[in-house]
Amino acid sequence: MLDRLPRITFVLGKGGVGRSSVAAALGATRAARGERVLVLEWTVAEPIAPWFGLPPAGVVPIEIAENLFVANYELRWALEAYFVDHLKLRRFHRHVVDGPPMRRLIEAAPGIAELLFLGQLWWLSTLAAEEADLRFDRIVVDAPATGHGASILKLPSTLASLGATGLLALEAGRVHEMMADPAWTGAVVVTLPEELAVEETLALVPQVTHDLGRPPLAVIVNRSVADLGAQDPGPDLEALAARLSPPARDALATILVDLRARARREQELRAKLGGPILALEDLLVGGPITPREVVRTLAAHLRGAP
């Protein structure tokens, strides 16, 4: 279990592996302990609030469960928060920064959006309580997919090497300090027990280690099947298969072949990575629910079906 999280945890991984699910699970687990937790996303379509029966969250954090909040990052709002709320330069923001030419320049300039995103995290974890009455014990970042998300980690050191001056240097120094502190920031990497996802994860983990200056807190396997391994299906599945028609038995056999292939991929990942590897279910309040337990529940249900 991830019992000791830093103040800010980045959730990284390939597109479609379940970063939002892991971010929500991490946030819910800490919120259940009484901490005020913000899950900050940088996504086109915010998925987490609808999972809780609410409309998609915007830039202002909304409470989706007790102590658990979610918000979606937008560059324009981050600019306004920085220049108006933090620097108190409302007229400068309105007449210069918020104008179409400057917005297009900022959106096109490499690294500026990422720097402002990190600056927003710095503000949320330092001055937001005083300046905007936003108080969070923990922030979980549902980062963009691998290429974009991982590039965020290397940005502070890249900017520091450029010798920037003025406000850019101030902001770069702040986020560099934030990212360099293991008590302030850390990362987890999310994957699936599938060939492409495992290959990308094996490349991403050393990249994160290099860019962040320390290894990820953990690799988290979504839809883990490690407990199946090469084990015998067991009496529950045998009893279930005996009740099925031949085509259904063939389908069940195909499913088991796929599950075992996934288990081998997961075993390969665990063999090649030295750090902690968790299943998503390990993060959930109430303990893990393994694939075998799901199968047993299904088999028990079908045994009582007509």
C-alpha cells in the first residue's frame, strides 16, 4: 500500500491504461482517512465527477465525496489565477495576457503551458489556502498521457539550465524546488498487463527516475491478473464449465488463455522492475478484490441460476 504519499502525486502512464481510475482510487483512499484531497486533471473530457453522478468538473474544485475534490486544469484560467489572484495585476492580465495574440503565443510556446501547470500546483500547495481559501492536504495529478505527462517532470531542470530572468526565473525556481523535494512531489506509473503497455512502462520507469531524480513511488497494474498465473482453473470454473454448452466452453477456454497471457506479461513486468508493483485493487478502501474472487462470485451466481 502507498501509505506515505507526498503532498503532490503525479499519476503517469500510456493512454487508456486507467490513470483516472488510479487517481480517483488514491484520492478516495486518502479522503477516507480524513484528509482533504484534490484530484487535478489535465484532460479534454473530465471523467471522474460523472463516476460520482455529477456533471464534469471545471476549473473550480468541486466536492464529489466527503473530503474528495476534483478540478480540471485550463491554461486560460491558470493565467488568470496567476496574474490576478497571485500577482494582483488585473489590468495587465485583462489588456495584455488575455488578448488573443498573447494567448496564441502562450499556447504555441513550448513549455509555457506545462510551466503554468506546475506553477498552479505550487500555488495550490502553498498560497491557495491564504489567497483563495482552497485548503488541501494532498493533491493527486491525473497527468496527460505518457509523452506529454512525462515531459512535465523534466521541465523545471530544463528551464533552470536556460538562465531565465524576471518572473520566468522566479516561477522556474519555485517549481524546481517543488519537484526536487521528495516530501513535496512524487509519481506513480500506471499500466495494464498487455504487451504494448508493459513495453512502454519498462521504458517510462527509467525516464521518470532520471527526470524526477528518484524512482516512482510504485507501478500500479490496472486489471491485474497476477493471482491467476499458470494455476489450475479450480473447481469453481470446472463446475461452471460443466454446465455450459460446447460453444460456451470454448469461449471460456479462450478467455482463460487470454488471462494467462496477461498474467505472463505482468510477471515479466514484475521480474524486470525492482520497485513496488501494486494492483489497482490494492488501493481501494476495503481491500483487494482479485480476479479469482470475481470468478468464484460469478460461478456461485450461475450455480443458482435456472
